[in-house]
Amino acid sequence: MPDLGKYAAEVLTAYGATLVLLGLLVALTVWRGRRVRTQLEQAGREETQKNG
């Protein structure tokens, strides 16, 4: 790890915040994808029932 000097705390905090935000973004993307997939499957089932 490079020597960050007197700004080590700020740099490491920025890295940590970035990782947290990226993790949150990935989690929200996965959650929304699952929700949309469920909605599409439900809509497909309803359409199939309509068409018999």
C-alpha cells in the first residue's frame, strides 16, 4: 500500500465510502431485477390465462 502521508484517513474514508456506495448500487440493482422478473412472470401467467 502506498504511503498516503497526512491524508491517509481522508483517502481511506473515501475508499470506504466508495465501496459502500458501490455495494449499495449492486444490491439495489439485484433487488430491482428480481422484482421486475417476478412482475414479468406474473404478467405472462395472466396473459396465458386470458388466451386460454
